[in-house]
Amino acid sequence: MLEPYQPQDSLSLWWLGDPQRPEPVGQLSLALGGRAVALRYADHWLAAGFALSDDLPLRDGLFIPAEKDRAAGAVDDARTDRWGERVIRKFEMTPRLSILEFLLFAGDDRSGALGVSSRGDAYVPWTPGPVPEFHQLEPMAEAVRMVLANEPVPERQRRLVRPGGSLGGARPKSLLQMDGRQWIVKFPEVTEYDEPLVEHATMRLAAVCGIDVAPTRAIKLGHNHGRGHVVAVERFDRAEGARLHAVSANVLLKAAGEELGYPELAQLLRRMAPADRIAEQQQQLFRRMVFNILMDNTDDHEKNHALLRQADGRYLLSPAFDVVPAAQGLGYQQLAVGQHGAESTLANAMSSAAQFGLRTAAARAVVREVCGAVDGWKQAFAAAGVKDDDIDYLARFIDRDALRLQRAEYNRGG
């Protein structure tokens, strides 16, 4: 049992690539009047480590974020998402909740391979116990419901709701152990349709479009939870006992001083991906951008894209995650697409094809392939178990004229 937390102005950052052999990375400290977290590398890490992100080069000195309410560079990705912050606020009885506390309370389950400890001589995470097993899904769902309803959550159920496993998002979620692997389980909120099941169906359709997606499972909840679904997304930052360093597009693009956009991320891949995989990686990103446009996934923000550090120090796109129709028909993506900014059009996507290393003919072939697959989205969703009423509701957005006519043009050979 951990002692009650007493606020402190510095914590230690650890590398957990091999969880059995944690390595100290450096010291985290409050900065900018307590509104940000800075990093100073440890001597050991300076001698044998690597730069966690471009804005954290491997040199001595204090790295302070350029803006408030952030942690330095890639450390910012070790924070919880908005749902995790909500869980921490409800469960942790602490007199202070700065970004430093959010980093600590994310625990040992956080995304990526970084860890935070209150001790500098040993990695001691703030963790409430082992990851829950599948048989605990129903009580976990009840605990999530109580958090959403702002009801008291009994101590024995609090450990079922884990705050730190996701890069970004506000949807209720936790972690589950299934088949010897960790999965992020997303729970339903009050929406017009079964959103977890729709996310599962969308990810399956994305795979048909040639997109590398994280494996998903749709799991039906019991009667007490309205017979809805949860979607389980397999973690891609864990592999055979190792943890992979995950860096979001948010951190990467800001570190490079670039606009938050798909073309800019494609250009970063030229520098960060292995030389023999740059073309494949850039085309993969282009394919994801086109799919998001056509499926009305306008919540494709910079924290919903990530790169994973490989053993040779190069980076590859993580499997796609958080891919689901926004069902808003906004007509604009969160990230810039092309010459017309974030406008959700295939013409705009084509305008930036060269920045993805694609000639016009090759880019058109990708768009045509994705359009052909998306044309069958209703059948794909029905095959995944999505109800007719939900399909009819989503059709208002996915099949609205602005998107349907664009698909038709490319399916005719446009």
C-alpha cells in the first residue's frame, strides 16, 4: 500500500523499454509558475541514452516547454488523456493536481516506454495493482458508469479503472488483460448509436482499405449496461514483454516547428523512418488521411497519430487507432490536408500528394481503391453487427452529397 501522496516539486523519469531493467532518464520539475514540467537528463542517460524527441536533444541543461500546461517534449505523451485526468481527479486524494501529479498518477500502465517515480534511486510507479482480467469486465463497466454519473466508487472497484494507457481522448476507457495481452477497452457514452461497435466496424473496414490497424474486438455488455458493446483495442506499445517508445504527431510536429498537418507528418517520415520504408510509410499515411475524409472521421487530431521507435532507433507509424466516424458532417479535418487547409475533400488530399512522395497517378490509384472499399461501408458495418438504425443514422453523414459524390467521381475513374 502506497503512502498518501505529499506534493513535491520534482520526480524522476525512467526508461522501461525492458521493464525488468528500468533505467533513469532524468529529473522532472515544475516550471513556468507550476503550469508546466521541465526535464533535465541524468548523466547516465546523456552517456548511453537517446533524445526522446527533437526538442529534447541529448545535452545537459533544463528543457522547459515553450507553452504552459505541457510537459517537455516527448514527456508530454507520458501524461494521461482527458478521461484519465477525470479518473485521477475523482480517485486521488491530493492537495495539488499539477501536470507533475498527472504524470505520476498515470501509473505503470501509461502509453509508451517512459515511467515516472517519486524516487530517484528506484522506479516505484504509482500503480493500484495488476491489470484486470476479462472476467472483471462487468464490474469495470459499472465503475466507469459511476465515474460518468459522478457517483462514489467503492475502493475495491477503483483499481479496475486505469487512467494511463491511452495517448489521447476523452472517451471512458480502462485496461484489460486478454489472451496474455493488454487491451484498451472503450466504454459507451450516451450517443445516438452504438459507438464502440461502430469503431470496431470502422477499424475492420480500414483494414480492407490497406490500412495497418490495431486489432479490435467488440464485446457485448450484460443486461445491466443496456446490452451495448465495448470495443477492445490491442495495445501496440507492448511487444513480447518489451515496451515501445511512442511519440504522438502532436509532439513530433511541434518539436519540428511544423504546422499540425498530414503533409508535414509525411515529410517527417522522410527523416525518421528507415530509408527502405519511407515510400511505404508515406503512402500508408496518405491512405489513412483519405479514409478519414471519406468516413467523416473529423476527430483525427494530432494525438490520434503516433510513431513507434524501433530497435535501430528509427521510427515507424503505429497501427491506426481511434478511427471512427464523428457523425457531424463538419467538412473539415482536425489536421491540415493540403492546399485548402483542413478541408475534407479528395481534391485537397490530391493537392498534397507530392509531399507524400506520390505521383499523381499513384495517388489517384490509392484514392480510387479507398473509395471502392468505402462504397461498401453499409454492408461491412452490417457484417460486423451494427444495427440498421445505426447504419441509417451514420448514412446521413458518410453518404451525404459532399462525400458520396466525391466517391462516385473516383469510382468512375476520376
